[in-house]
Amino acid sequence: MRDPNFLLVFISLIFLSVFGNARAMCYVDMNVLTSNYVVFSTTTGVLDILTTDIVATRSVIYLACDDGTPPIQLVCQSNGSFNGPFPRAGCRNLLKPLVEQVADTSCPQTMYRVGYRLQDRFMELYRSCYDSVSYAAQFAVNKVYPSRHSAQRQPKAFTSDGAMTARAAAAYQVTRIHDRFVQVLGARQKYVETSSNPFHHGHLAPSGDYSFDQLQKATNKLRNVVPQYSSINNGNWKRVEFWVKKLLARHGFDVLQVVTGALGVHSLANDAGVMTPMYLLNGDKIPIPEWMYKIVSHSSGQKWVILTYNDGWTTERPDPGSMCQEIQCDSDLNLSGAGFTFCCQPDRFIHRNVPHLKGVF
């Protein structure tokens, strides 16, 4: 069995190759990762949201609140330490994420960007293509950076920001889902019991891609989620998200761009055996996706596509042939969990299923 410290050592070596030498980086204190500060930096030469706990030498970070006080400013020194202590207390009033509509030809519906404004500059955390008629998130785009540590994920509270009404948002509640399944499939449906919820708010831009608590919470937007079977979200889909982080470490990538989306509408058999498209709300609203996909790319031109069948009950492997030319998966991708998952030839997948995304890569 591989030494459990191997990955940490390997990541450290990668950081050395990316940043130049053993003293070419600083690490943000865990107390700040778990605080309610939003942290910005000039790591890239311009002011932007800091999403990782790793900061390059001479970079300036800014810990910002929304209480009228100037951001706390710290500089990463060549000795691997910041030039001052991190605060032990958080913000009295936190800086809240903003949701703005933005023009983007890659989105056939309406694109929204989620981010923060500081010093009259809007900085984007991720963007989401959303169908406001059917209450359906189409895909989200975000960037993933190497990180060493991360805040522990907290219980999720999802915000609408006008994406749908509070009544519509309640469609994710287990009693509402049970009633909906009985309404659509008949009283003898065996899929959903009143005691357990088969669905999660399945993130498109994942909360786990961000080191800071406040950024993780900023992903809890209804424009950024779809009904995803909980067994799959906790199974192979989680393994896919972990694998993206492994790609960063193994290849020494400085950043990866990720597009995560949903395709189709999942159908289930009703009491009469008729396959019926499933939506959580009347009027074909909040569709349950049939497939979920993730496209991962690097500026070098390397791309990967992962496709997962969003069905929490089937035990039969579906045929992805109409959507995916299967290829061998990366050796680090462990697909031992729930959810039939396939690796696809990237360019053909994009051409067949999401041609509007060709300009994104």
C-alpha cells in the first residue's frame, strides 16, 4: 500500500517546481480559512479572489469585511511567513457574494457570474448558465488551483437570489419529492420513501474546489445545483472531484479550468411501466438530469471528459455510445463508488453534446 504521506510529499515537490524554491510560498492560517473573511490577493499581478491557501512570495493578500474598515493587508515574505499576524477574530459584517447577469455566447440560456466587488472591481468566483423558465442549471465554469489545506465543509444553506420562488425551492424537501413521485408515477411507486431523500443539491461548481469557508458557501446557489442522486454524489462523483485535485498535483499544473454540467431528463417507469420524464415541479420545472459531465482543461491543450449516469436505482450499466466515445480513464481516477461513470474522448463529446462550449477551451 502507498505510504499515506506520499501524496503530501508529492504535492510539496510540485509546489516547489511551480513556485521555484522551498521559500517561495506562504500558507494562509487555518483560522482564516474557517473565518468569515473574504480574502483577495495580487498573486497574479492584479487584484483577484484568493481561492487557495497557497500564496507566492511578494504577493499581497487582503482580508476583507463589509463593516467600513479597510481590508487587513499582509505580504508573503521570502522566509515563507507573512509580515504580520493573522487576525484571531472575524468580521462583524461579512462581505456577501454578488450574482450578476453577464453576456456570454457559450450559454444558450442566461449566464450569471458569482463573485465579489472590492475597490469598484468585480472579481468572479464562478459563472453558471441557467434556464430561468425551467429552473434548470445547465453548466458552471470555474477554476481550480493547488491547495494544501481547506476549511471543513459546513451544513449547507442554499440561497435563491431570485433564481426561483421559495415555494419552488422547497421541491427538494423529502416530503415534497415523495408526493411528486406519487403524483407522476402512481401510488405504487417504490423509488422514494417519506423517510429518506434520494437527492442532493448537486453542485456544478463544487464547494470543495475552494479553500475558504466563505467561498464554499458562495457555491450554495440554486443557479449552481441540480437534483443529483445522493448515492452518486457521495460515490463516483465525489471521486471525480477529488481526481481533479490529483491532476493538479501529479502534472504540476498551476490552474485547471473546469466546466460541470447536466444533460437530458431522467426517466423512470410509472405504475403502467411507461417511462416518464421526471421533474421536481409541475410544468416541467427543475428537471432531474439523466447525465452529469465534467470537462477539465489546461492551457497546454490537455483535456479530460468524465460522464456519469444520474440514476440512483439502476444496477444495469447504461450504453453511453450516443454521447460518448469511451476511452481509458486516467489511472488515478478511482471509480469504485456508486454511479456508472465513463471517460470520453473530449473533442467528440463537446461536438456531440455541448457545441456551444467549443470556445471555452
